[in-house]
Amino acid sequence: MPFIKLDGTRIHYRFDTPLGGPADAPVVVFSNSLGTNLSMWDLQVPSLTAHFRVLRYDTRGLGLSSVTPGPYANEQLARDVVRLLDALGIERAHFCGLSMGGMAGMWLGAYALGRVDRLVLCDTAPRIGSAEFWRGRISSVLEGGMVTITEAVLERWFTPAFMSRAPEAVEQTRQMLLQSPPEGYVACCAAVRDTDETQTLDRIRARTLVITGRHDPATPPADGRYIAGKVPGAHYVELEASHLSNIEAAPEFNQALLGFLTSPESN
């Protein structure tokens, strides 16, 4: 498994390249949500690698990346992306982030303009939840571990219909949550708790797509429409899904993502 050290922090990443495609194909970076790891994007990779090199990584504190002392900050997590690109010799890339990963994407779009080509913000918001909500989530995990919040999180991430018809996908996501390091999880919770990128949205100049799940209670469609209204020229897509729309509505998500990333600049 490939790892890279960024200022003493070990980041786990995976690079999938086009089968028989050009070695210099454009790069798409995927950034995971709170409590997951890079495997949450498994359903996107086959569609994307026909056209792109796909770079996935575990956010610090999650997956197999280092659990460094917290609390973390959104700028810190976003700068990890820039350092990862630097370490891999990638000057410019497309970026797709979901929820917490989308918050990092907003910062990158506003403050790392030369590094982001096209930007995809999925099931996210400039500010997610209240400080009280996150304090409760952090206390639960510190007192009882990831098991104390897993079922409640899954109910927010997927609709009841999807949980009934796709038990294997739900179980895979459950295991991601249960295996998340509690210390890293709460450090990332703090980053989400303290983030408010409302004032940065109009600074974004990258061509932007906003994707939301119609039934998402964590970042509802109103949040996605708000982002799309503030980012100059942003496109908006709403899917029949809850928070993890890339899993629940994978075919539609992939169609929207691939269409956006491969469309001519003039569109």
C-alpha cells in the first residue's frame, strides 16, 4: 500500500491509472467524508479511469493515514491535498470532495486557485451542523467509541429504501465507520465543527459542479443550491439519494461527474 510523508504525517493514498491510456491523463482527486476512507469511492473508479488518473487518499486521522494530534482545521486538511500533489509531482488536478471533503474543496477553490482545474462539491455545505451537535458527537465517541454513533450515522447517510435493497453496501460503510480511529474521528469532527466557508464561495474561480442528495438531512438540497448560487457559474445536480449520494445513486452520480469533467470548456 502506498504511503507518503507530508511534514511528518503519513498519508495513505491510491493512484488508479487508465488501462492502456496515456500516462499523462488528467488527474482527479477524491476526498472522503467524515468517518470513511478512500474505498468510499470504489464505485466511481471504473467509470473515471477510462479518461483520468484517479488519486484517492485517506484524510489525516482516518483510514490508514496517521492520527496526528487534534483538533484539526479545514485549512490544514486542504493544505494536505496541496502537499500530496506536490509530493507526487502533480501541478494541477480536478478535485471531488464529499461532505467534509467538500469543505476542503471550497478552501482549495478559493485559496489554491492554480492547483484546481474543475471542482466538484458533493453533499456538503459551507457550515455543517451546530457546535452543540458536534460537541455531542465528540463526547459520544470519546466515551464509548465509534460503535455509539454508527447506526445513527448510517440512518443519516442512506435512505430507508436503500438500506433495505442494498444491505451489502450499507454493511461495507458500517465497517468503515467502526474501523475509524476514534481519536482521528473526533479531531476531524472538530474541523467540521469549526469550519465556515461562507465568505470564500465567491472567491472560487474553478469551473464548479455541486451535487446533492434530495433526501440528505445532513446537508440538504438548500445547502447545495446556496453553494451553486454563490460560486460564479456553478452547475447544480440533485440526485435521488441521501448523504452518500455517490454510493446510493452511483450510476447517476457517475454520469453527472463524468459529463462535467469531460465537457468542453465553453459549456
